[in-house]
Amino acid sequence: MAKDIENPCISVCQLSGELCLSCGRTKEDIRKWKRMKRPEKIAAVERATLRLKNLQKKHPGQC
């Protein structure tokens, strides 16, 4: 059986609009996480990682 994708939540929720500034996921991704299939989780983690990188570029030292 394929290894499950680890939840990117770091238990420091900082929501700004529809986005968690701590893990990079949207509220929708957070809400749907448990029902997502493995490929959906991989895609959600990849999107979250990109969002966090973009936030760090825009606000260095704050993220």
C-alpha cells in the first residue's frame, strides 16, 4: 500500500482571508484534506509550498 501523504499542518493556524500563512493551504484544502485521495494531497502540498515560497519572497523575515 502506498504511503500516505503527511498533513502539512504545523498547528500554528494563521488565517489571512482564505489562506493559512503557516502551512500555505487554502481553507478549502484544509477542509477537504481527510477526504482527498493521495494525488490530490500531493497537489495540495505542492501548491501550499509554492504559496509559502512566494510569501517569503514578498515579505522576507516575516514568514
